[in-house]
Amino acid sequence: MSMTIWRLEWLRLTRTRRLLALLAVYLFFGFTSPALARYMSELLERFGSGVQIVAPTPTAIDGFVTFTSNANQIGLLVFALVVSSAVAVDAQREMAVFLRTRVGSYRDLLVPKWSVAVAAGVAAYLAGVVACWYGTAILLGSVDALGVVVGAACGALFLAFVGAVAAAVGARLHSAVTTAVTTLAIVLGLGLVGTFRTVGDWLPSSLLGALTTLASGGELIPFAKAAVVTVAATIGLLLLAVRTGARREL
């Protein structure tokens, strides 16, 4: 039955077009962000009713800045909805009863759901990064290649953390939408707390800036601290989700 759950999650992800939605969002911003960064001043002048716009000359990193801004907002919203629909196991009572009575433990049910949803989100995000990198190289110039790779890995780690937050929340709530909203509220709250320098460098939310910082040649050490905390928090949240879900009665 374990392998059946993995296949079931993959089919649910593809046949409901959730995977397509993730790819569409991240690839759209990946391809358009370098172009927007390159031609933004011309677009503003063209549609600005004759008003002359004075803007600084775009640099290579501007494409990644635009992509990161959109990916961390709209992309994260879509991902939260997709992963919450997967890990909110008890959102549909009939399906929950069917699955729970055929799986040995809640862990065997949650792990495939979380893994497939997170893998889909990470794959879509990385595809967007590659698209942005390609467009940036053509329109704006070169960036630090190693920094892009490490920064993208940090972004992928953050998505795994968001998925773990959703899993822990979904183990307590009955609604996938409520799980997604609560997950986003927690992530936003971390972002607000992260504005305080004393703790900000240690929080998972600081990984959101890794791609632009490292692609422009920034230091890795500040993000290494956050990465360690994020890995530990992700594991802890998944264990909490398993424990909570196992004790929950339908």
C-alpha cells in the first residue's frame, strides 16, 4: 500500500493540474523577470503619457531581484495551496477514512504526500531559476554561477520548511484552505520577526534573500546559520505532524 500512496499522490498532482500550475507560475516569472528588469524604463516611458522616466541602468542581478520578489509572493502562495491540499490529510473525511484504514501508520500516509508535493514545488522553483538565469545571461549579463546554485538550494530548502509547517498545521485542521492560510500567516510572521537583526540571520525566512545576495557575490556564512536552523525545524515539524496526526480521531 505504501508504494500505492506514492503513485496516488503523483497522479493527484498531475491530473488535477497542480503540477502544471506550479510550473506555469515559476516559469512565467523566470522568463519574464530579466526582460522586465531590462526594459522597465522603456515600458514606463512608453505608457507613461509622455512623462520622462529616469532610472538607473539595469544590472545583471536585477533579473534575479525581480524573479525573487515574485517567487516569494505569488509563487509561495501557489505552493502553499498545493502542499496544503496534500498534507491536510483529513480535509476530505471519506478519503481520510479510506486511506487511514489501509495504511499502517499516519507517517506512511503523510511522508509520500509531503515528499511529492514538496518535490513538485522545488522542481518548479528550480526550473524558474534556470529560466531566469538564462534570460539574465542574454539580456543583462553574467552573475556568480556558484552563488546561483547555492542560492537556489537555499530557496528549495525554504520550500521544504514551508511544506513541513503545512504538515504540522494540517495535522490539526480539517480544511486545506485554512491550512494554507495559517501556513502563510506563520511564514509572514517569521518574516516580520526576521527584521530584527539579533535573530533574523538564524530564521528560515532569511533564506528568501539568498539567491539575489549570493548571485551577486555575497557572503554565504549568514545563510549557513539559517540553513542549519531550517533543516532542524523541518525535521521537528514533520515529527510533530506525525505525532499529532497519529493521535487524532476522525
